[in-house]
Amino acid sequence: MTAWHERAHEERHLINPAFCSVLLWHAGKGSSESTNSPRSSLSFNEAFLILPLVLHQKTRQSLPSRINSSLPVWINDNPLFVESLPRRARSLVPFTKEAIVFGGTGGLFRFEGDEMLITVEREPDIRAMVFRTSNEVQQCMKKAHFLGKWFTHTGSPETIFTLLGVRP
């Protein structure tokens, strides 16, 4: 990773580890709130799908709003977003890793085996922070939360990666 002071202005402000770790926390929270689903947590590998799906505005806006929406149908309806997803995911790997380290050391979440487990004690701080942000940031958080729920309802992480054409 490039030293913090050498990063571009946009990178320091838009893809900083604090913001990205809170996105991952919201995805983890969504997965933990999932009822009647085969899983109750996000996998470590699925954390690497959150940023490329949420940070790209057009992809984020195209995501469905209901967890019973079909991932294969969404993929079929949005082939250009899905086609560019592997490239975006690869380019955001360093930022996701940095967010995982930041969020882990900051007590937002931890990993047990392959499962991402959020820390609910930090929720008041996160809610207060999100409340003071722009509408676009709030939309990013909502979609990250949605993705956590959607992934746990869709099936195994392997199925999700295969459908999206991304290799962990």
C-alpha cells in the first residue's frame, strides 16, 4: 500500500480504512440479522465482494432492495456491472484488507474460522457517525447491510462467487 500522505486526495477521503471497515461492519450486521437463511454470518472471502459492489455507484443503485430477489436474475439484468466486477474486486483487495485490519483492531468485528462476527457494542458509535454523513454515504451503508442479508439467503459463498464470476 502507498503511504497515507502519498495517496491521492480522493483515495484518502473515499476509500479510507475507517469508512470501508464500517461498510464491512454493516454487511456483517445484515448477515447476522438474517432469519430463515442457511447461514448467519458473512464469510471472510465474501467481505471482499462488499466494496466493489457498494462503492461503484451504478452497481449499488442497481442492487435489488428485497432479499428474496434472485441473484441469478439480477446478474442477468445487469451483465455490464457483473462483467466489470472481477476487475473492480481485484483493484479493491488492498483496501478491503486494510479495512479488515482497521475494523479488527478497532473492535468492529472479528473472524472466527471463516466467519465474520460483528461487535454490537460499537453500534451506537457507528449509528451516530452514519447519522452525520451524507445521503450517499448512508445509501452505501444500507446497501452493504442488504448485501450481508442477501448473501446469507442466496447460498454458499462458493455459489455466490461462481455466479458473480469472481475467484476468491
